[in-house]
Amino acid sequence: MAGERDARTVEIGYALATGAFLGGVAGVVLASPVLVFGLRGTAAGAVAWVAVAGALGVFGVRVVRVLWRYDRCCRAS
């Protein structure tokens, strides 16, 4: 039982770490037009909001996907 609990904790940490990394990468990529094209004002604000929303979306999808896959794997065992 303790080994299963430890494995679950490691899987949650893995999901959060990879989700944070991929979300950060997505946020930087989505925000890059501000730096590349020198956007200012409303356009820069809109791109920033899209970048934040995209990063949160990628983070959420990654965490859910990893944990669902782990749950499916454990139930099959």
C-alpha cells in the first residue's frame, strides 16, 4: 500500500513539473510576438492575455492527461 501511495505521489509531481515546463514554454512562444514585432499598448496586452490563457491550458491538459494515463495503467494491473 505504501509503495502505491509513493508511486502516486511521484506521478503527481511528474505531472505538475512537466505541466509547468510545457506551460511555460507555451507562454513564451505565445508571447514572443510582443518582443519580435515590438507590439505596444492594447495589442501587447491582448497577446499577453492569450499567452497566459494558452499556458494555463497547456498546463491543465498535460496534468490531466498524465494522471488519467496513470490511473488507467493502475486499474489495468
